[in-house]
Amino acid sequence: MNHHPADTCASVSNEQFLYGELSIIELAERIVQHGDRSALKEFHDHRTLFKIGGSPSMLFVDFIDELRSKPWVLKWIDHNQLVLETAYDLTVDKFSHIPSKEKSGDTPKKERPDCRHYFKAFLHMATDWRANASKGNPILEEVGAARVFQKLVIRHFRLSCMEALRGSNPMMSRYAWPVNGAVINVMMPTSMTGRKRAEWLTAHIKNPDPRREGEKQRIQSIINERLGRPRQVGLTRRIRQDLFGRSADTPLDVLMEQEIHVHGMASVVAEEKAECIAYQRPAIQALGKPLLKKLIRHVFEALSMDQYEEKRIAERFGMSRPTFSRFAGSRWRKDPSSRPPDLWRNVAQTLAGHAIFVEKAKESGVWPRVQEILNENPEEEA
């Protein structure tokens, strides 16, 4: 499955063939100095600069996708799959989004990163590298520049993981604890006010030293052990626990089946997704509840009429193709190793949660696929 961020860039110009002759540094210069979307497209669609171990070189988005499976990355995000997905989206945005000029009077939108800042950082790093590298061999220079870029991407993916982890739990917030003329940033329960936080830390953290290696991690471990880590459980998970933890004729199960009979699968899924919008990817949250409901109903309608065109639907709802593919794409079925999109996993959960739909799914022959989706991607606690 090859969905790349540059799908959102401008169409290829008549001079596109020239971009293939530019080095990665020259492409970055065009992106930074001119906001050149064709140069950005060349970078994302054709430059296989990245590799892990002995793997073949790969494109940027494939590299970020590969990073998600690494044990050391899972440790960064506390093995939270939702945080990992958010970090993925944040990182892709950092290196693929060039803001369009807003017209005066427009309602300000949620600020997104400008990839030119990150390509500029690469140019600074590449300049320092070239100052100490041997000159005159363009192939070696390109290999060296690729290594510099990979280090930058890994660094910002880690920062994205940290950012996503901070924002993943609405019941915890960051607190800057002033200690000995410095500051130690830790996460604490929102139920504790700023003054009480300082008092608690002073009473329970012995001999804090901001200069000590691993001090922040030591303090955070004490906070987690003494105060716990309060979390919210998503509506989807609570419903799923009820459905699988009780018999099929419980009041909740009957109510859900009645809702589906009266309003249809599309409406029930749309309502549930909208109610859990805070647990969706950032790009999906940006749609808002009304538009998200409309999108899901449109997806079901297009499927029923055999008119499912991802590009057209994505454009209609103002979404990039990679974002739409991760939410409700269809081509993942061609790659057994790919992860089913969010919407189809949600539908599988709904089907599996009701005896009447399990029976119908078995009769129609789709039940094995439903089980496969659920087994491949067990729902993470949100």
C-alpha cells in the first residue's frame, strides 16, 4: 500500500523531470526558499533515503511506518497504540505540510506545522556535516546527507511520541516544578492544583537534582507509584466490555440492536464514532462531529452503490488521501501485512458485539474476515 503525504501537493509540472536530477540538499533548498510543492512531491514519492538495518532503502512514509513496530519506539509511547498513531500523524505532517495562504477574514484554523522549518533544520545539519566530509564525490555526499536526514526524522518522531503521550490522557497534565534554579517537567493528575502539586513533590521527592541523569524519569516513577495514573475509558471500549461480558439478551445489547434495526448500521457507527471523536486521529478530530457523521454515512452509501472512489471522497471532505486511507481506505486488503483502517475495525467490533449480526455474518461468509480484523488488531485501551 503506497499512500504518500505528497498526494496533497500540487500536480506535476512540465519540468518535473528536472527534479529527479537534484540532490536531496538542492530539493530541500527549493522547499525552504520557494515553498516548492513539486520538490516536496519528488522527495516523498521518489527519494528512498531511509533504511533500518539491512532492509532495502525506503520512502519517508514507509520509514515512519516501519519505526512504529520497533520495541524501542513502543517504550517511548508506553505501549499505547493510540499514542503511536497520533505520533505517526504528527511526524508525517511535520515533513509534508506547506501551509496555504489564508484569505483575510477567514476563520483561523488549528495551527499545523510548516515542513519548511524542518527542511531548514536539515540544511543546517547538512552544512555542518559537509564542512567535515570529503568533497568531490556526489554519490557519497548524497549517502551522507540521507543519513543526516534520517537522524533528524528519528529525533522528531521521538518528539512527536512525547507530544502525543502528553496529550493522550486528559486526566494528567504537565507541571513545571522549579527546583534549585531549574525546572523539572513532570505529568501529574489534573485533580491536584498547582500549589498542592508543589507541596506534594516537596514532601515526597527526596533530594531532587535537575542535573542528575535520569532525574525526570525517577521523579515520574515515584508520582505514578504514589498517585497512580488516572485514565478515561473510551465509549467504544465500555460498550465492547458490556457486549462481550454479558449474554446477548442484556438491556444494552437489545438497545443497540434496536438502534441498528431502526437507523441502520451506518447511522449507529456514525453516532458512535462522533461521540468518541476525542479518541480519533487529529486529522479526524479536525472534521468535527457533524462532518464526521456525514462522512461515514457517505462512505456506506458509496459502498452500497458500488461508487467507492477514495480520492473523490477525500477531496469532497477536505481530507488528504493518506488520512482518508487510514480511516476508511480499501486498498489495505491487497496487502495482508497492512493494518485495517479505523472505520472497518469499528464495524467489525459492532458486528462481533451482537448475536444477530454474528449469525448473519456467518451465513454470508464474511465472519472469518471479521474475526481476522479483530484478532490482528485488538482494541487498545484509550
